[in-house]
Amino acid sequence: MARWTHWFTEKPEMLQEMLERIVATEQDNDLTEKIREMLSSLKGGDKVRRLNKAIYGLCQGGRQWHERLDKALVP
């Protein structure tokens, strides 16, 4: 599906905003450090990241994801 709709390649700012929000709300230092590393590598623009399902279980992660996905896919 992502291959046909191209929303993964066209919406990197969506992922970046979600990760920044997680860093702002979560207290787990190991998690925030990993997310900061991911953000710095995403800013380079030549990397692809795969989100594991565990990230959706964080504070409002699932709701935010579906809200953004809905906006991106439904005109």
C-alpha cells in the first residue's frame, strides 16, 4: 500500500513531528535517546526508517498516527 500511495516517502515531516512529540512527553531516557538519534539521521534525508509496533503504544501514539494517516490518505 505504501508503495502505491507514496505517503511514506512524501510525508517525512509527519514522522518527525510524531517523534518530537514523543520525546517531549515520555520520561524514558533510553527511548528518548534512541528517538533523538533517529531524528538526527532523518534530517539527512537519505535514510529510511521502519517503525516498530511498540512505538504506537506510547502516550497518544496510536491516535496521532491514525489522525495523520487519515489526513494524508483522505483528500
